[in-house]
Amino acid sequence: MPNVKQLNLRSSVLWGFAGTGIWSLCNWLMATVLAKLGSPVKLGEYGLANAISGPVFICSYLGLHSLLVTDSTNRFRFRDYFSLRLITSTSALILVSLIGFCIYGRITAEVICVVALGMWFDSLSDIIYAIFQSNKRADYVGRSMLLKGILNLSSLSLAMFLTRNVIWAAMGSSLASMVIVLFYDAPYGYKVLKNRSGGYTLPTSTFSLTTFDFRSLSVLTPVALAAIPLGLVGLFGSVTGCVPQYIIAKYLGDNQLGLYCAAAYLVNVGRVGVMAAGVAANPFLAGAFSTNNYTAYRNMVVKLVGLGLLLAITAPAAAALVGHKVMTILYTSQYAQSTVLIVMILLAGGVRYVTSMIGFSVTAARQYDIQVYWFGASLVVSVVTNLWFVPRMGLMGAAISAGITAAIELAIGCVILVNTIHGLKKRSEVKMVQEMACESVQM
């Protein structure tokens, strides 16, 4: 790949921080706009739409992003991954629409459908990001996320200001996602593929990059089978995070759901660092693991987990000091719940920061199957504890449930990571012995 200038890990992390940071900030401000110009009910509708659509789309991703980034042998073409993504994401859009209109009222269903449309466009961006990251071009990802965040926020804010209607606000955000994937992601994805492939697997144009390739039909089944475990992991992880919102909506109503979502959005602040560092480190971790480089892999894991711990400590500490004031400024005094509740939500989110770092490390090692059981167990704990605590203790019960779930999830993740590192160490020692034997024979 001589024509593709690759970034080092430091530059990748910095671009990850910039892109993810601006994007997360803009998503946070979108919730602020809905709260300021609307009401807790409208924010609750928007939060519920994301809670319904998110898990379905995460499942439809099938972990293709991680599969492509860690595919060091180029087993499948990019068009194979993209064609499968078109099928699964379109199926997710149809399923979410059916869920919305079959279960919820017309207005809520329309909000769900419009939010799902935006996620459909985002799913196309996600698979193009994988080709950027596999070529160590995190700057392209960072710029795309930066532009998308600003355009999403601007479009949603303008629509909400003019109409005071959450449906039109969500539509503005969805159209912004469409603009980014068509006019930034696809052209730059074409550029990277052109430089990388030398032409033999290159789509004929930027437009053809984002269309279905019927030549991929023969390999869609192998790609899908390889990706199913990561798809289930994504589904379980996403649903686990949304379970409190489902239970709150059922037992406490949209108003309380809006209040909870406002506090839960604060978790996204720390997630900026987690996603930036984890995504940037993923190809480097995969390279170290595939070459049995135990020292490099272990050192990167330690750094990632250390960053996760730092964020896990800082977030709840900041909430204890200024959480109530921040909630009042960002939203209104109606959203400023008790400081204890905010701290507990951020404490649970902080524990999941560390778990996410472990997840990146294990995924880079292509340990997919074990993660299904890991996050499946976490989902069961979340459902059981939320059903027990939320009806009895309200929003505080949801926070307690989140803490219990996060702690169990982290404990299981630590066991998996230790086993992964131990196995790599053994293979590294075997490799070293073989190399020494070869050198002695040559001498």
C-alpha cells in the first residue's frame, strides 16, 4: 500500500479524540436542544426512539466493522462487507418501522422511523470507517465524525426551532447523516480503496462503492457466518444499555424516562476517550496479536485499561462536585435530579468504560464466541435487576441495576482478558523457542 500514508498510534488517538469528542458533544447538545425547546416528554420520545432503533441496528452491524479491521489476510473484498451491510441494515430499518407502528402510538412510531432512517445512513458510514481504520487513516474517520456531529446538531436545532416538533428535528439529523455518507465518506472511501487495491477489486466509481454488488452473493453466507458472533455481542451489549429505558418507559412513563435520559447522556462524555483510544488502537492490537507479539499487545492493553480506569474515577467525582449545576445549565432545573442519582449513573458508566477497553482488546484478538456468553450474561442480569428495582425504587432503582450489571460485566471481562493474554504469552514463548532452534541449526 505505498500510496496510502498511514498514521501512527499517537496521531490516530488524537484524531479519534477530535472526531469522537466533537460528535459526542454535538449529540449531547442535541439532547439539550430538545430539552430547552421541547419538554421531558419530547426528550423521552427521542430517547425511546434511539433505545428501540439502536439495538436492532447494532445487531444488524454483525460486527462487520471489527471483522474488516482485523482481517489481516484480506479474506473478503470490501464490496462483500458493504453488500452484506446493505442487506442487514435495510432489514433493520424495516423491522424497526414495524415495531414502532405495531407497539407504539402514531407520533412515537413516526419518531422511531425517522431516527431509524438516520441510523441506516450511519450504518453505511460505519462500514466505510472500517476501511479507513484498516489502512490506519483515523484522520478520515475523525473529520467525518466531526462534520457529521456539527451538521446533525445544526439540522436538528434549526428544525426544532422552526417547528417545535421532534419528528422534524429527527428528520433534519437523519438528512445530515445522508449528506455526510454521500459527499464525504463514499468519496474518501473510494480514494483509499483505489490506492490500496491497485485497481483489481476497485468499484468503477464513487457511486458504485455505495451500491449492492451482485458478485458478492456467492460469499455473503461465509461473511455472515463469520460475523454472527459479533452481531450477537453488539445486540446484547446495546440492549443491556437500553433495558433501563424500556423498563422506565413501561413503569414510570415518558416524563421520568426523559429525566433519566438527560442524566444518562452525561456518560457519553467519558465514552469519548474510550471510543477514541479503543478504535485507534484496534488495528495495532490486532497486528500485535496476529504476530504473537506478546509484549506489544500486553503494553497496549495496560494503557487502554489504565485510561478506562482514569475516566471511571474522574466522571463520578466530577458529578459529585458539579453534577447538579451542570444539569441545570445544560437542561433546566426540572432535569437536575439528586446528586446521588447522577453520581451512581456515572459510576456505573465508568465501570463500563473499563469493560469497553477490555472488549476492544479481546475483539482485536478475534475472541468472538466467548463474548456472546459474556454479554448474554450481562443482559440477563440487567433485565432481572431492572425489573426488580425500577418498580420499587424508581430512577434510583435503575441506577442501582446499572451498577450491579456493570460490575458483573467487568468481572467476567477480566477473566476473559487474562486467559487471552496468557494464551498469547504461551504462543510467543513457543515462537521464540522455534526461532532460536532455527538459528542454532543455521549456525
